[in-house]
Amino acid sequence: MLINHDTQCALDTVVDLVNTTPGDGTEDGLADVAALRRFVERNAVSDIGTLGERDLAAVRTVRARFAEVFATAGGRTRHTAELLNTMIAAAGTTPRLTDHDGYDWHVHYFAPGASLADHLAADCGMALAFLVMAGEHERLRRCEAPDCRFAFVDLSRNRSRRYCDSRTCGNRLHVAAYRARRKEAAS
């Protein structure tokens, strides 16, 4: 599957956003406005002004909707499409060509001066919509490691990725399985 640079950046951003969701003993990755600013900087989100508590609340709402998109992955495509359509429409999507910060021409889907929540809903929502439109909804996944909840987009050629990070979750589970087999063989 060919994905352009902008769509890849938006997919990375939405995965990072969903993975800030608290749960199973993890803290909220968007606990305060400072954490929201770090998220913006980490993902190089452009055209963002001063952030406040209202932005934080609005981004948490968008995050919950994106988490629901990942929860429906692999199945209920129509429901996912409805979620995305609602988010994209509410963001007041306004596609426009731009060439900022040393990047070549690309499309932004948010209106100039849009809030961070609308920016994320529009750009990330469109990136996810492209996956649904391409029939690739099942690429939206959750890590299969029993102690991990992270979301990821499986962009492997054969759609076989099972873990959010093969160097951590995948390797840890493979080592545990190997040790269990060795212990079984030794008994």
C-alpha cells in the first residue's frame, strides 16, 4: 500500500494520540496543557497557536472518537465510516494546498486558524478515511501483547504485524515463549 508523506504523518499522529489514552494502570498522556504542547511538538503539528484548557478538553474528546475507530477495526466498517464522517464534517474540513516549513506541496484538510482538535479531526480523520476507502480498515490494530494496549497501523506488506513494536512487545513475548519451550524440554 502506497501512502504519501502527509498521510503517514497523520497516521503516526493519530496513533500517538490514541496511545495517550489512560487505562490498565497507565496515566493520561494528555494530563495537562503542558503534555498537550509536548504532543504537538512531538508530532510537528503546524499552525497551532496558544493552547489552553478548552483545547485540552476538545482534543481528549477527539482522542476518544479515534480510539473508537481503532476499537471497530477489522469489523464494522460502516460504523467506522460514520464516525469518521461525523468527525470530519464537524471539523469544518476545508482542503487547501500549502507548502510550509520546507515541505513540498501537500493538502491540509483543516481551515486556517482551526483549533487543534479540529486540525486533528480533519487531517487524521482524512488519513483514516483513506485507509477505509482503500479497503484497508483491518490495518488499524491493537497490540496483541497481553500487557499492552497500544494502537498501531499495520503497514506491512502482508498485513501480518501483531505488536505495536517488535523490539519491545514482540521480542519480549518471543523470548518468553522460547524460555517456556526450553523449560518444557528440560523437564
